[in-house]
Amino acid sequence: MVTGRGKKQPSRRVGAILPGVLRNLGLEGKMEETRLLQQWPEIVGEAVSRRSRPREIRRGLLFIEVADNVWMQEIRFHQKEILARIKECFPKLALKGIRLELDKKRDG
């Protein structure tokens, strides 16, 4: 790469500079959220992931849509364990808690 003074700068791979660019744009958290969505089955297991999905993170809370009341109780029972796994895998998200909501598209 040539700078304004004609000096060559060492080339860097996009993968090496992308995290810094995302951080500067304030988008680093969105990348982590996307990874969380993709890894949801590994975090909670296949059975729970088929009946729930993380929807969004707002003000430190992870909002999870759940298929029905039975699964809402099951997830609530394991909530601390799920939150601990998420914090371990995604510490940059700085989650404070989980909020469970019925998935209105499935329920009705």
C-alpha cells in the first residue's frame, strides 16, 4: 500500500484489521451477537435450541423467544447455567441477565 508520501506500508489481511475497524465503528458487539445466534445450539443443546431462539440483546439483557410455557419453565430452571456459558463464550457482550418471552408466532 502506498501512503500520501509515496512510502509503502506493509499490507495486512482484512481479517487482521476488521476487528479494529468494527470496534472503532461500535459494531464489535453486533458481531458477537451474531456469533451467539449461530452457536445457540452448542450453548443450550439441540432440544432447547429447537424450542427457543435468542432474539436480541438490549441494555445487558438477552431476550429469548420460547416456544411454549413448558419450555419457558425448563429454560428458567437452567437460566443461571445458560447465562454462565454465554458469559464464558462471549465475555464482550457483558450480559447481566436473561429475559424469556413466548414466541407469539409459534403460540397460536
